[in-house]
Amino acid sequence: MAPENTDDKTYRAEYHGSGTFIIHKPKRNRKKLRQSRLKNPQRGARK
């Protein structure tokens, strides 16, 4: 298991045996998420 005092902004994987991994990745930045949604609207929304 990974130590809990590591920085939350890094990717890490925990091995749980027989090829099973739990992958932890950082949360997406709210500002960037909003900008990408504005620039790329959902497909088929205007049909």
C-alpha cells in the first residue's frame, strides 16, 4: 500500500495481487474543465 503522506497531485498505482492495480490520479482543475466544456460542446446537443 502507498504511504498516505505523499502528494495528492501525483499519479501512483497500488498493486493488489494477480495483475490488479488501483490507480490514483489527481483531480482535474475546475477552471480547465470549464474551459474545455465551453470550447467543445457536447456532440448532438443541438439536434
